[in-house]
Amino acid sequence: MWTARISQQGQATIPKEVRKILGIKEGEMIAFTQNGENLIIQKATVVLETNESE
């Protein structure tokens, strides 16, 4: 288990080992999903929509 402290600005630093496990690098997005009382953090997948009618 890993822990992080919340700053006055509401920010938390994701521990280096967790970032390595998830393959998260600086500037990348993460996603939060609630599952009951648990919060799931995962690397976000960004999908760009295209307008095929153009």
C-alpha cells in the first residue's frame, strides 16, 4: 500500500513506484473511477474524435 499527503491546494504526489507500475510520465493524464468506497487510479487513454463529414 502507498500513501500520499494532500497539500493545501488539494494536490497529492503519486509515489514514484506507483507511477512506474502504471507507466505514467510527467504531463500525462490519469483517470479516477469510484467503485463503492474505493477509488481506482489508472493511466488515462485519450481518444480524439474526428469529424468525418469535413
